[in-house]
Amino acid sequence: MALIGAGAFLPSMLELDRELLAATGRTRPRVVVLGAGHPRSSEATAREVAAALAHFAGLGAEVEPIVIPEGATDADDVAVQALGEADAIYLANGRRGRLCDLLSETRLGATIVAAHGRGAVLVGCAAGAEVLATRHAHLRGRFLPWPVAWRPALGLLPDAVVIPGYDAVPEPLVAALALQAPNGAAVLGIDAGTALVGRDGAWQVHGTARVTVWRGRHRRRYRRGDVFRI
């Protein structure tokens, strides 16, 4: 599993994605890029899907984009079949609430979990990374981080919650979030251009910036090449 703070499908991610595709063990891996349509983000989703097609084609992969239409509450049979056959699944950035609705207790979410369970590489970028955890933060107030509602997410990262694009978030806000994190969960702040790759319980930092881990009041920074356990 890989969690990207922001900036998927950019040249800076070529090295990482080459390694992730190699981990599938396939000469020409099948990659599904999943996006969720929404009126406010439809153009951004289209641009991201186009970037993904060019990015992975350049890496020698077979790429299939799937965009769940606005208003849909689950995937159709074609999408489920594609995900079931994928060697790697990328959850593109989007509106986290929309993504969680699509992935929580749906056939789409169950298919992704099953694919990952059989060995498919699973990657989430920005909001796509956030929804891989058990829960994601929903700020009830517009400006203040108090109180925080923790909404259910996909549940593949049970011991942590993810804050993508961490370098763009005021750190006092994250400190307040960390104090309200679900019981026993670490808060993973992942900078843009940076990824956290997990395998066999260990997580390694890739990219140009940092990963910040909060456990209650305690904060620790990790940089490229550092390995830790959650």
C-alpha cells in the first residue's frame, strides 16, 4: 500500500511508481485508476485521469480509468470486473466525503479490499489516501478544529488516520486533531511530493519532503528512506 500526500502522476513520482509496478510481478501490469465524478471537481478529475493514462503508459502498464458518475452510489459490473482483475489500483484525489460514501459498505469498497487481499498494490493520493484509513476527520466548524467528527472510511489502515498535503496545513490545527484522534490511532501527515509505502507492517518514506507522525502530543518527523512501524 502507498499513501501519497499530493502530486500523483507527476515526473517526480516515476521512480516510486516504477517500483510499485515492479512489485506486482507482472511484465505488463494492469492498473485501474479510480476517480469519483462531482460537478465541482469534474474537470480536475478528467485532468487527473488523462495524466494517469500518460504516466502509466510511459511505464509500460495497461491502464484503465474508471470514473464513478455523479449521483452513483456504487460501482457497476464493468468497474467491479476491472478492479477484480487489477494488479494495481490507484484512488485519485477527490472529495473525501464522496469517496467515503462510495467505498464504505458498498460493492466497490468490498472489491477493492478483496483485490488488495489477494496481492494487488493499492495506492491513494491526497483524499484517496485519507479514505484508506478506518476513519477520516470531518471538521464541524469552518475555522476551528473543535470538535472533530470521525467518519468511517475504507478501513485498510486500522491504526492511523491520514492528513494529506500536510505541508499546506497549519501545524497547530493538526496538533489539535491529534489530541482528538480515534483511540490508539496515529496521525500521519504526508507532505506534497511525498509518499509512505507500507509492506509487511513497515512503512518507508519516499519523495522529496517529510512524513510527520503524531501520537497524542508527541510528534516525530521522517524523511526519505526512513522506515518505521505504526
